[in-house]
Amino acid sequence: MTFLRNIPKNDATDNDLVLRYRQSGDLSVLGDLYQRYMDLVYGVCLKYFKEPERARDSVMMIFEELISKLKKHEVDNFKSWLYQLAKNHCLMQLRSPKNLKTVEINADLMQNAENVHLNGVLEKEENLKKMEHCLETLENEQRQSIQLFYLEGKCYNEIVALTGIEWNRVRSLIQNGRRNLKNCMDKNESKFSNEESGG
């Protein structure tokens, strides 16, 4: 399945857009540039993770990395540089302690680690009650975007088509909604723990 469809035409070269972004910091310029290669990034992530949902999530995380990294690095060939960045991101994720099944982790630490990555949180049945409560605290567009992206597996362009919200705003809604959802779930950790233990 193609991750991105209907890429808007932009006659500027990659180097033009890189320069324009570095000078202005305009995220819409970076968004135009990134959209050209989202299929490539998704393919790299899918190759390493073998999970479409995790690959989609990484596409967004890599865009967030780009925001700061593209300002710090001299880039002659954006496509090759982005490919390497995506590959390194995936390798770092796979090498992180939470992915090494042979590592023994203290049970108390494990509970905190579950909340580090939203996909992990959403997949944990014991967190569904917290998640449902916290979803209701999000503003409408954030809640809708989070549900479509994480729970229904829609890509950015599908969300744009379904909601009419522009691509950059969808990215922002998902990024902020994910953070707000995690904060709410962290904040309600003790409340739900007490309810479950009958306290």
C-alpha cells in the first residue's frame, strides 16, 4: 500500500527547499520536502520493524528529528542523507533496551517504560481504561486525529482526506495529541491503580 498519495507539485529542487528551510525555519517548507520521500522513509522503517503501525509512527518521529537536524548539518544530497537518517533511527530503536528481550528489567521500571512509547501504551490491555478516559480530555481535532492514526491505522493523507484538515496541521495535532494523551495517562496512573486495587 502506498503510504503517501497525491503529492503536491513543487518545482523547487531538494536543495532549494533545504536552503529555504534552513533560512526561514518554516515547517511547511520542510513538510513539502519530506512528503517527496515519505514512501522511501516508510519503506526503510517497514523493512526494519516489520510492523506497518510502528513504521508509520517512525515516519512522524523522523520528521520531528529533521526539524532540528537539518539546521545543523550540511546536506548535499537530501534523499541519501534522509535514507541514512531513517536507517540510523530504526537501528537505534531496535538497539534500545526495551527491544532487547534477553535483558532482565526490574518490574517497577517496566511499568514506567510502558508509557514511553505511545504505540506500546495503546497495545497494553491494562491501559485501555486510562486511554479511553484521557482521549475524552483532548480537544476534538486532536482526539479525531489520534483515533484515526493510532487506532484505525490511517496515514496522514487519509486523515487529510477524511477530515479536510491540512497535512501540516494533522502532523501537529498528532504530535501534540500524543504528548497530551501520555501526560494525562501518566497523571492518572495512581488514580487508576488505586481503583484497580480497590483503594
